[in-house]
Amino acid sequence: MKEFDLIGRYFSNSGHKRKDVVIGIGDDCAVTTVPENQQLAVTTDTLVSGVHFLNNAPAKSVAYKAVAVNLSDLAAMGAEPAWISLSLSLPEVDETWLDDFAAGLYELTQYYSVELIGGDTVKGPMALTITAQGFIPPGSELTRSNAKPGDWVYVTGTLGDAGAGLDILKNALNVSGEAKDVLINRHYFPTPRVAVGTAIRRIATSCIDISDGLLSDLKHILKASECGAKIHVDRLPLSRALTSAVSPEQAIEYALSAGDDYELIFTVGEEQRGSLETSLASTNVKATCIGQLTGQAGVLSLMHNNEKFTPQNPSGYEHSF
């Protein structure tokens, strides 16, 4: 199959059509209109087979996750997603795989009213790069650098599920029944917290999404904001699936270090805590307070039932070259 035939068949005529897309797929460039009084947020992520997803991962999950991790970055900035572009490298054309890949791509883009506006396809090792763009009202963007000592630390959803799901798929964790399906699905199909990001952008003092693990990603906020933190690991939100599959100690380790949950960590000042519940009411997402920032820059203290806690993996996932 020729490149333009592939693009025309799988990526040109499906998905959400937005009024702010002047020219979409089919020309040398896409042309879009940024709404008045809005800033443009842009993020790019690359996923490589065997590194960011398993070689035998279902095609639908590969596309779904590729979109989700980019929308999660937009969510962490408080941006409302609008457009994505896709660069796809394939070792060969597998029409069944591409059908499933396109289905996963458009399932998420349609749900969030996002349009695929362009990209590229090449022959090569399996990899895909997505660039996502979204809108933020001026002055309301969330960053990692505005937190203050005394701010409260919150996380959305539950933590550790995706890491346990990955271990199940790698035969490193033996789980059966409903819990197995739940944990694997959390790994394959993460939920970007877009609604939460836009709901808290005038309340939160900092925000980041959890891609490399709670400990690793929280440290980015601490470094950028020159703060420390005291985190109570006994308050970490854990799913029933995870706690039924592993010991309490293992569940905490997954929640702290596994990553790939794509939940949000954010901080809120004392004066805004009362507004948080109201702001999140329409999102149907629970946020759990797990600790507080301190004035000891860079110092992350972990507590379990008010006693010092030392994790097995204090650094979380770290990228290497």
C-alpha cells in the first residue's frame, strides 16, 4: 500500500471535525484558527515499541495510549485539547492492525472533540509520535513552579494500577479474575484527566501528570517550586483491584513508583481547599489529599502511620539513553 493510500484509508475521513480547522489532512500544512483571548499549549510524545509499549500490545491500545499521554500533558497545564498530528513508523502494512489502531485513535479523539489534522507515515521500526495542541485562557496555565510551603498535595483517581497491569502482562505478577482485567485495562487504556485540569486551573498552585511514578513526578514540582514535601503513604488512593491482587506493602510500592497511571498530582493553598470540592463536582473524579509541602527545598519525607517510611524504589522510572 502506498503512503497516500494508507493515509486516505485510515486517517483522512474519520474522527471529529472542528470548525477551527481551516485546512486539515491533505495539504502540505494544516491551517487552524486559535480562538480570541486564548493561548496555545503544545506537547509532543514519542512511543517506541518495546520501550513504551509491549511489542505484542493490541493496536487499539497503542493508539489510545499515544493520544491519552499527550492529552494528559495538556490536562496537567489546564489546557482544553483541540488538535493532534501523528507521525507513524511501521515495519510493514498490516491492514488488520491499522484498522484496530485507527479505531483506538478515533475513540479517544471523538470523546474529547479533538481532530487529527496532519502528520506523516514512514517505513521503519514501530514507533509513533503525536503532537497535541490545546487552549488556555491567558494567565491561567498550570505549571510546576508556583507551589508554596504549606500547600496541600492532591492526586486524582487511584495509583499503581497501570504498573501492576504491566507486570501481569510481563508475567512478573500472577493475578486472576476481574482484578487482572481491571489492572491490564488501566495499563492499556489510561484516562487523561482533562476535565480536572480545566476545573482546577484557577485553584491549583502547581500540577503535573503521573507518567514516571508519584515520587519521580512530585520531585519535579519540588525542584521547580523550591519546596519540600511530607507525604503520607497510608493515604494513597488504591483501587480494590490492586489491593485484592497484591499485599498492602506491594500496593504502596506500585503507587509510589510504577508510573503510567496518568493521574494528576496538584497542589492547593489552604485558602482554596474549600473551593476544590465544588470545582471537581462536575468531573466525577475524586482527588485525595496525601500530604503537604514544606519549606525544606528538595526534601521529600515519606510517612506511614506517622512513622518514617523508606520505599524500595525511591526514584521511580527514569529515562536513560
